[in-house]
Amino acid sequence: MQQKLELQRTSQQGIDTTSVEAQIQRIRTTLKRITNINTHINKLRENSNTIASEVDSLKLEIRDALDCIEDSITI
């Protein structure tokens, strides 16, 4: 990309290379921000999965405790 801009600059084809370079930098910065957001989303998903597993485990434990209570009442 830089080489193309340099060629355009030397050939003087009416392109504002300074402006183009600024926009390229803007795009690169934005892409880095998107990558950062995706990283955070992945961490959230991992944490959500951990929480969901813990909830499932608690449900099983509660059901088991209720079954034990029911068994002791009916005996």
C-alpha cells in the first residue's frame, strides 16, 4: 500500500496522498479496535459457559437434595 502511494506521489496523478495515508491509518486503528472487542467477546463467552456449567451443577445438587427429602418423608 505504501509503495502504491509513493508511486502515485511521484507520478502526480492528482491524489492527495497525505489524506489517503491518514485514512489508511484510521482504518488500521479501527481494525485493531475490532480485534480488541472480539477478544473481549470471546472472554465473555468463556465466562458465560463457566457460569452456565455451575448453574447446571447447582440444579443437579438441588434436585438430588429434594429427592433425598422426598425419600425420607415417604419411608
